[in-house]
Amino acid sequence: MAWKLTDVDLKQLVGILWVAGMVLQGVLSLVLLGKKAWRHFPVFTSYALFSFIANLSVYLLHDSRKLYFYGFWISEAITIVLGFGVVYEIFFHLFSSHKALLRLAGLIFRWTIVALFCVALSVVLVQSPVASMLRNGVLIFDEATRVVEVGLLMFLFAASAAFGLHWKQAEFGIALGLGMFVAVELAGMTLRSQMHSHDGSPWQVLDVVRSLAFNTSLLVWLGYLLAPERATSNVVVPKRAQLEQWNQAVTELISR
Amino acid sequence: MTMIVIALALCAVVLFYMAVRSRRKQAGQSLRPVNLKAFRALMDRDDELFLSRKLPRSKSFRLKRHRIRVTLRYVARIAANSSAVLRMGEAERLSSSTPEVADAATQMIELATEIRLKCLLAMGTLVAEYALPSLQLTPGVLAPKYQSLRDSVSRLGALTQNRAPLAITI
């Protein structure tokens, strides 16, 4: 009895988080339109607006099981394609001002895509025997595409750290929000594809975690888009005495 | 495979967290001085050869590793400074209305990028030498390039008239 009550509670929580997410998506859409974000981030603006409309439509269709199923997965497929577009948009913004790096980064980016597609293919091949149902097959395909998406976002963060690049506020927020959601989604998809039943508490818990991750990403996007761009700090010149002390210490170290 | 994919997702979350922390740190980061004379002395192969001839193999290797650790700190500092110069150059290029200043900033950015790449290469070779001390892979190309970056910063400082102490500092 207690188990069933928990299950009902979780379903209600998922419902609340779903509605909260739609409200946040509405606010994000207004912010993007108000800031004319399509000028700088056309793909991300399309991604956010499409996600909002799709989520709203799927919510209205959730009483019809069949329509909900097809509506959800079609919108999910389009969102994933747009998600790849967002990753490329961020990559271009990050590297376009560094001509010397753009070619090298572009080359590494392309090879990373090839490597990640191989990983994604192995995910599909290894897990396909479990996929006896259509839904499991879709889950595995979703998981494989999320592997590529997470990998590309990891590449962006790792490459920017290695090359010492500076992220602009909005770019960083978009990549961070997308990355957080996609990473949680990947872990969730992987666990779901291993489950044989689509009901029960574990499935509901994953739904709650997914909704929480999505809403957190929306808050991250809103936060970074609304916060003012940090000014580059003025270079603080150290005192000469400090430099001399440091020099002395290193000289002593190397001449020991 | 399930564990690998979940590990990948967890690694991604850790990487994003580190990126947020590093961005916060970057905001307050300033240029730190580099003693090029000491840096060059550390890279001197003659010194190294002399030590390896005079000392027992194990001791010379230990000493070489010690030198590498210090050299790595220098390289890391040069890399961090190049990154700061990169940000400064970008800000300068975006805010400047004079083509001369924008050109100087662009040149500085390109050089800083080149140095940053060379630092990555240098770190790789130093790590390889640390693992196998009998190897001889010197990042000797770095010092002249860094000197060149100093000159570029100096030129930009002269054009903007507000960054004059910068070249002296780095």
C-alpha cells in the first residue's frame, strides 16, 4: 500500500515539475524574443521555442496514449537534431574569433564526431538484444545520440580549457544548461533501456530526475541570459618587491 | 556498456562543474610574472648533460624530474598569462574604435594563441620526459615566442596608453 502511495506521489510530482517546466520555457521564450536572441543564437532560439511548443502540445495530448507516444518521440527527435545544431553554434561562436585555432579545432571537432558516432554505434549494437520492444529500440537510439551530444559538449569545455579561451556569458550558459540536461538524460536513458517494465517507482524516479534536470537547465539558461556580461577585469600589476621575492626563491631553488 | 555510458555522463557533469569553477577563477585572474632568465636556465641542455655525466644515473634522473616539475610551473604560468592576454586582447579589439589598436590587438591574440598551443605541446613533451628521463625533448621554442608576445603587448600598450606596465610585468 505504502509503495503504491509513493508511486502516486511521484506521478503527481512529475506532473507538477512538467507544468513548472512549461512555465519556465514560456518565460525563456519571452526573454529570448525580448532580447532578440535569434540574431546571435538562431539555432538555440529555434531549439527553445520548438521545445516549448512541443512540450505544450505533448501535454495537451497526454490523455491519448498513442498520440502522446508519437508526439513525444517525434518532438524528441527534432529536439535532438536542434540540440546538435546548438552545439555547433556554440562551437562556431567560441572559435570563430580565433582564426589560428579554428582550423585545428574544426579538425579535432570532426574527428571527435567520428569517434563518438563509433561509440554510439557500439551502444546500439551491444544493447540491441535487450530491445525487444519498439519503445526500447527508440530508447537505445536516443541513448546513442545523447552519447554523441554529451561527448561534443565535453569536447567544447575541454578544448576551451586547453586553449585558454574565454566564454561569453550567454554562450557559457547555453552550453552549460544543455550539457547538464543531456548528461542526466543520457544516464536516465541508459538505465531505462535496461529496465524490463515501464511502470513502477524506479521509472517514476527517473522521470522526476529528468524533469528536475530539465527545469534546472531552463533556470541556468535564464540566469545566464539575464545576468549582465562580466567585464574583463583590469590587469592587476603585482608589486615589484613581490616579484623580486619570487625571483629570489626560484633562483635559489634552481641553483641548489 | 551501461557502466561506461553512465561513467561518461558522470564525467560530463564533473567537467561542467569544473568549468563553472574555472570561469569564476578566470574572472579575477591577473597576470603573474615569469622570470625568463631562470626559465631559460632550466631548459639548458648543457647543464643537464653535465649533471648526467657527473652524477649517478638514478640521482641525475631524480634531479631531472625535479627540474621538469619546476619548468612545468613556468610553462603553466606562461600558458595562464597567454590566456589572460588573449582575453585582454579580445576586449581591446571589441572596444577599440581605432583600426591601429584593433590590428595590434589581433596580432597579440594570434601570438597568444600560438604560445598557448606551444605550451600544450611543451607540457606534453615535459610530461613524456618526466616519465622517461632518458628522453630529450625540449620546449626550447617557447622562450623566444614569449619574448615576442611581450613586444606585442608593449606595442599595444603604447597605442592604447593604458597598458604600459603590462609588458614589464609579464
